[in-house]
Amino acid sequence: MDIEINEVEPTPEEVAIQDAYLDSFYEREVQLVKQLRHAAYTAPDGSDAIRMKMDRGEATEQEWLERIEEINAQYPYPEKP
């Protein structure tokens, strides 16, 4: 016994609901990344601390920029759906 499945196209309203859900999911993910990056930037070994050391001549600009790149690579932004 074979069962036939007919696919039904979603209505414009259903598509709009799905798009709104995906947009809100994306926005929540972006906000999470922002929070994680902020915590990493302001951590004792974060880029903000290195920037202060740089201002005092205890670190280089390259060290500061490298730490920012490391944090950004660790917490990448999601791709927009």
C-alpha cells in the first residue's frame, strides 16, 4: 500500500509568519553574540585591558588588534537567513 503525499504551497500569511520567526531568531542570535563579545572585550585578558596597557606603553597596537580578531573569530555573527 503506497501513500501519496501532496505538498501544499504555504499561504502568503504563513510565509510572513515564518519570515518573522526567522528574523526574530536571527536578531536573538545577534544579540547573544554582542553580549558574548562585550564580555570577552571587558574580561581581565580582553581587548579593553590590552588597550589600557597599550596606552601605558606596556602592549603594542598589534597585540590589541590581534585580541580583537581572536574574540571576533570566537564569537562570529550568524548569517542572515
